Amino acid sequence: MTCSIHDVAIIGGGASKVFGEQFGKSADDLLFEACFEALDDAGVGVEEIQAGWIGIAYPFTGLSGATMADPIKLYDIPITHTENYCCSGMDAFRNACLAVASGMYDMVMACGVEKITDQGGRGLPGLGQQHPVIFRGITAPSAFGLAFERHRKEFGLTREDLAHVAVKNHANGAAHPRAHFRREVTLEQVIKAPSISGPLGLLDCCPISDGAAALVITRKDIARKYRDDFVTVRALALSVYSNWLPFQPDFDYLAWRPTVKAAEQAYRQAGIEDPLREIDLAEVHDCFTITEILNIEDLGFCRKGEGGRFVREGRANVDGDVAINPSGGLKCFGHPIGATGCRMVFEVMRQLQGRAEGKQREGAKTGMAHNLGGLGGTVCGIAILSSEDRFK
């Protein structure tokens, strides 16, 4: 049976009980929690899953589909390991949805996991393995911090604008039982926090965390047999550019090309003409406070240069024009690379079902999950989900 992406539905989701420094748990433990919660949520037995996809970025977390198969004993079926920088989990979800849309499978699972904190060291592991000259000394915060300086010069963005992002997301994360950071912060605390790189202080940066998330995916006609409040897929977009975006002659640090292009794809698929009016909430890739501001602009929620004011005026609050990171985002959950995309989709699914574990966006009908990957913004994945068209 062949269908379209709009016939694909999510009927269950799960995630680690808590994201953070999980020194007492293995990647298997985290996947066990997430996958069996997703199966229980869907009312599906593990024997009903016909194929799986797992997002993992780091080899030390796991290799091959067997990393998913072992903890939940999902043997003898096709399971694919996806790696696409920070979009690894989102790409696992995208491929799982496409497999259902193709008619190849009726019931599949997508998941993602990362076990990073055991590695020790500072920041993300492996950055020293990049090009020995071009990337010498570079870190993720130093790469994104350059965007602040350009926006400050071009549009007048301020440190206070960045701080408003952190304050908002910490207020949201404080209400979420699974978040790594569950403490509100003040503007003064953010501004006076120790500097990590240039304009980005400690409270402008997301933490390194361990975690996993999983989703059960099927067709709408099958979904109706399991639950009434399933969520449907309206768009799946992926845009890959170059590993060397910062070195392109025309790159100006004012926009991230993969996000702009992925958003164009996603809105075209979903038939969205005015994202600010047609999208109720968005889980976006806020690895740093400046990144959330870039995303708000690149995704078309406001014009270029207005992202700081958009947050400062409360338009990104849970009850604002569009709720940006109502879960607390990466800022409060951290960024277990392979898990992040699936966690974002899980959060959007829960919001659209009216059962968010943290702050709920009331009346939410359409939501977005957005992942940006690579030091230079190499790849972007976007999923748009809806609760409106499940009965169509």
C-alpha cells in the first residue's frame, strides 16, 4: 500500500525519565526507558514493530542498528543507524516516516540516544578531530558567538536580548520533570555568569547531557485502532549544505542557510504561508541563546534582526504569538546529540495531544520540531506535526 507523508501518524512516544548526567545508566538503560514507554504509550507490543531507525552521533555510544535491538530484544528485523550531526535523531524519525509512507511497513519505531558525560573533558567530544588547521582552537560556543557580534553590529542585538532567551527557557524547563536544569534564572544571573566564549556566558549555553527518546509511527487508518488523539505528519524537511559554511565567501553570520532552505521545504509540504499565524509552538535548536534568536528569524516567525525583540516582548512565551521551546529546549534538557530530534518530536506530540509534562500551550493544533547540526550549520531537519487532520 502506498500513501503520502500526510497519511503518517505518531501513536506513541517516550523518553528518558530524566535528561542529564546519567553516570549510573548505560545507553541500553536509557533506550529501554524510552522505547518501552513509547510502546506502552501506543499500546503496541514490541513484536508488532516491523522496522526501526536509531539516531546516534558518537561511536562510543553505539554502532549499527543492534544498539537499538539489544536493550528491547527487537531482533531479526531491519534496523538502521542514522548519523547526521545534531540531526541524527530527527533523521531517524524522517526515515521511519518515509518508510511508512512508502507502504513498505505498517508499524515502525524511531529512536535516538547519546551517552556523552562518561567521556569527560570539556564541551562536545571529538571537536579536536576536525581539520587540524581550519578548526584549530574552535569550539561550538566560539563558532556561534561570532553570529552575536555580527547581529550586534548589524541590528543592535544586546547581551540582554540573549539573557531573555535563557530566562524564558529556564522558566519553562523548571516546570518539566524530565529536564536536566529545573531552576529559574534572572536576567542579572545570566548577564553576570562566567564567560564561556566572547559574548556567551555559562547560562547562554546548553549543557552536555545523556538521554534517549523514541516514537511509534504508523498510518492514520491503523492509528485509529489504537488511540483517538494520534498526531499526524504534515511535513518532513532536510537540508544539507557544506561542512565549510563559515568559510563560504558570501556567508555573513546573519542567517543559517540550512534552516532557511529546510523551512522553505517544510512550509511548502505543509501548505503553510504564514508560520507565525499557522504554527502554535516550536521546539527549536537552542544550543546557545543566540541560536534561538537566529532560528526565530530563519524560520520566518519574524523579520531578520527582530528576533531579540520578539523574545524580549514575550511573543515567544508559552502564551505568546508562538511558543518557542515550551519544554525548556536544549537550554534546559541539554543536547544528547542522537536523542535530541526525537525528544523534540515527542514534546511536540505531547503538546498537540494536550498532555505536555511541563507548560502546556493551550489549544495547540500545529507544532514544529527543528534541528540544526554541525559547527558551521551544515544540516537542518524540520518536522511539522498536526492534531487537526487526524480525522480527515
